[in-house]
Amino acid sequence: MYIIEVIPLAALPPQVPQILSYFFSKPLSKGAIVEISVNNRRLTAIVISSVGIEEQKISLKKSGFQLKKLSAVLDETPRVSEAQFRIALWLSKNYYAPLSLCLKTVLPSFFGKKNYQTPAVDTQLPKPQQPAEITISLSPAQNTKEMLEPEIKKILAQQKQVLLILPEISLIDYFYNWLAGYYETTIIHGKIPVKKLYQNWKDIASGKTEIIIGTRQAVFSPFRNLGLIIVEDPSNEAYKSDMTPKYNTPDLVHNIASIYDCPVLYSARITDIKNYFYIKSGLYALKEKKPKKRPDIKIVDMVQEIKKGNFSALSHESKDAIKEYTDKRKKILIFSSRLGYSSLLVCRNCGSVGTCPKCSLPMKFYKTPEPILVCHRCSESKKAPPFCPNCNSSEIRATGIPGSQKLEEELIRLFSNQVEKPRILILDTSMVKNIKAEKEIISNLPAQAGLNNSGPVILIATQMIFSHRYDHLFDLILIPQTDSLMNLPDFKSEENLLYQLEKLLDFQAEKIIMQSYNPGNHILSTAVSGNYYNFYDGELEARKMLWYPPFVRLIKMSFAHIKKDTASYEARILAEKLKMALVQRKLQDKIRILGPSAGFIEKDKGRYVYNIILKIIPEQNPDEILKFVPSHWSVDVDPRSIL
């Protein structure tokens, strides 16, 4: 008889054992698939070891529990590789997530399904893990091919595979159309049909595929001989997983690169503060191709516009520039930070605001096709009231930050007396629900800037437009609500603003107009000059003093309940327990606790949210303190935001 240790492919709380033991009549190979019984549930599990029962007799006698027999052996052939086991273990340790769920995340969606047998795998240990060699390649988007092509050719000449990771599915076509004409190229992302995904998986495992292009799911591919990992736009928020394990793809890539003993190449317009710090520290290499010149960037003071009696979303200078460029039949981008018509529906009589019944947020007002209020947090929607629900006044008005619909209305009014009117297109998630609709709008947009024979075009777009900065140019860019891009009280808000503004420069406009109610803000002057390294140096000093990344790791622990008092009480109890644990273990110099405090969005989808933030030095193992966190709390390591 043999003791078989397995990892079930089902979510188990991190506080309970993740590896379960059963007995069987013969040994099974690591990576084999079995069926087990857990609390009268039949679960699929993966074998990790087989040990003769004679070797474990003493341990079994001391343990005091009785082993169950495996319910069934589904496949004796190893189907999970050593690399997949290592990745799952790293995810579990690094993001304090159940090992069972991490292994399930690493495996493809068709794993264990009938008629979709994964290839047999090599369960031998990969090469000894070494820290990955990381290079950051900085260049305008239009020079990305030029920067990446020599690196790709060098690796393919060694008959190794290249993995190109992209933040969004909408980017895949551009890179696939470039590479597929020359190399055997395979696509991996979460929306590929199972049958096609299975075939792609086999092509990668067999070595037929030379280049793998995909979103973050592509990092779990069964590489035959991986030689290079390229991460495009590494600071993009889409790389952070919302589902447990809440991993950050660029960090995961470091682990995968060390397993396969291959280098990593980051490709971006500018680096973020974290990677800038690693470059300064000599941990990352830098390759940089600077743009030839910066456009004419103008900052318009909107306070002065109000003093002049202009209360519209567009300044006089913006309107004049729009007319000038449309007269020349040129291409204009208006970068909108909001969806819908406006951010608020307010009663002028009593001051009440239309808020979501499930969330502590004002509902956004949409004017077309019919007046409605929509919560962007939980998607709750309702018909916009003609009278104030609080005081029954008819003085109810849309106000706040103007959205895409309001900007479109302003443009229609601006050109109401002109014979030749420009085409006005909108690209945002409220108007574009899928990739097909997005492609349709982009197809109506001339790729090049300059004189358009089909007439002037104005595109009102949110961040969705960034996916098209590799192959589209504009003549004029207008940012009507620059301040709203950095109005969150988060330590990364200014960095995020700068990152977005630099991406807009990829469209190579002749002129950029930024409207602001605070034109003297130092981050705006940094955007105009392009001298962001000075800003980064100052920011690093502040972050070091205040204990923020990259000098510490952040962990956000959240608890939500339908009753506010219960949520608050639970958060206070845990905070005190953690503080006592720090004192008892003398960890005050290694771990700091912020909170508890109500979430920035205090009520989220009908539940009140309270957060506790941990700041932990990188050398400290967070498990020593996280083991006190109950399983019903959400734990997010390296969160997008601490709000």
C-alpha cells in the first residue's frame, strides 16, 4: 500500500491543509490525475507524491486520523509538469492564495474534460532557478517593432520560443498581423473557444509554435523551449488579476523566466517609478529610443474661462483649435475621462444627488437614447427622474464632470451653423460592448494624420484608444478634464496621470491642449517638459520616507457586510489582533498597519467595506502576520490601489 499526496482542483481556504493524503494499492506518478472524496464531495486532484506506507507507519500512528482510499484513478500518465507545480506554488506563497486554486489557475480551462486530453509532460526538474535578466526597452509606440524585431530574431535563430504578452485582446491583431506572416504564431487569451485553445496548446507543447502572443493567460502555456518573454506596456492595470489568486503578471513573469532560464524584455513608452528605481539600482538594464520632438503642449486655465463667462466643457482656445483643424480637414482626438453625459444629477433646490441604492456612489447620467442613471460600480440602472425624489422640485440638472455624450453635444452645438460638419465618433465602453464593435468604429477612422479626403474626423475616446496608438495618428489632441485624471487620493495618482499623458504623445499630434482648474500643478509642467525623471527622483524620496512601494510591499485586507456596524466591528477586532501579533513577534520595524478605515467606496454592491493596509519590508515573510487573518477576509497583495 502507498500513501498518495494530492492537490485538489477546488478552492480550499488558505488556513486549511492544501495537500491531502490518501492510500492506494500502487504508486502513482507525480502529475497523474485522480478522483478523491472530501466531505462527501467527489473532486478531481493531482498527485504530487507516492510513498510506501511502511515508511510512514510511525507518523500515521502518531497522527490519530484514518486515511481514506482514492476514489478512482482518472489518468496515470503525468499531465501536470514540474514547471506548472512550481508556478502554482509561487502564486500561493506570493499572493497568500489557496494552493488548490492556484494550480487550477495554472492549468488550461479544458483540463480534465472529455476529449481534451492534455499532452503527457516531463516531470523532471527544470534547470536550477536563477534570477531573470530583465531589460526595459523605452520607445514611442510606432518604434516598437523596430526595437523588438532584432531581439525576436536572435531568439528564434536559437530555435527557441518567444512569448509576447499584451494587456488587452484588442492589441493582439496588430502584433499578430506583423509576426504571423514570418513565423509560426499562436494566440492565447481567455475568449478563445475551447476547441481552438486545445489545438493552440498542443502546437505550443510540440514546439511547432515559434511565437506565442496573448494576454496574461498566455504565461501558463506549455512552452517547449522558451527563450524570451516580452511584456508590452508592463505598467498597464489590466495585468493585475481581479480573481484569486490576485497576481500581477509582470511579477509572475519574473518567476516563470527563472524557471525556464530565459530573459525578460519590458517594452513601454516610459517606465513607471518602480521600474525606474530598479534601473537606478542596476537591477534592470535600459534600452531607450527617445522621440524626435515633443508636440506643442498648451495648458488652458479653466478658472479664467469661468471668469470670462464661459461655462461650457470646452474653452475658447479649444473651440478655436477644433474649428481650425476641421477647416483643414484634419483628425482630432478628444480624450474623455468619463462615460455617459455627466457624473451627477443634482437637485438645485435641496442639493440631493442621485445615488446608487447598492453603492455609496452617485449614479452617472446618460442622456441618450433615453435619460437614465447608471452605477458604474454594480451596473444598477434606472430611469432618470423628471422631479427630485427628495423634494419633488423640477430644478433637477445634470452637472459635474462632462462625459463623452456631453462632449459630443458641445461639438454638435459648435458646428450647428456650418455646412460641412465633421464626423463625430465615440469610443468608450458604454458605446462599444465588444471587439467587433470597436473594430467597426476604428475602421471609420483614417489611420494617418494630415489632410483627409473624406473630411474632418473627431473621435471622442476614453482609455480604449490607447490600444490603437501603435497604428493611428492624430493632428490635434484635446484633454477637457485633465484634473479628473488625478483626483483620487491614492499615492499613485500623479504617476498614473503622467503615464496616460505620455501614451497620448504616441499619437504624434501637432498640438495638445490640456484644460485644468489648477494649471500651476507641478505634474502638468512635468508633462509639458517631458522631464519626468526629476519627478520620479522626488517621488522616490517621499515614498521611502512614508513607506510606499518600491521600498515596501502593500497588502490590502478587506471585509464586507450588509450591516455597517458589523463590518466596522470586525475590522477593529482584526486590527487589534494584528497589532498585538506585531508586538509579540517584535515586528514593528518590519510591518506597519494602516486602518481600519471605510473603503473609498464605503458601500459596494450592497455591502459595507472596511480595509486594513499592511506595509511590509520585502525581506519579511507576510505569512507570519497573514495567518491571523480569517478566511472570510479578502487579501490583495500588491493591490492596484489602497483606496
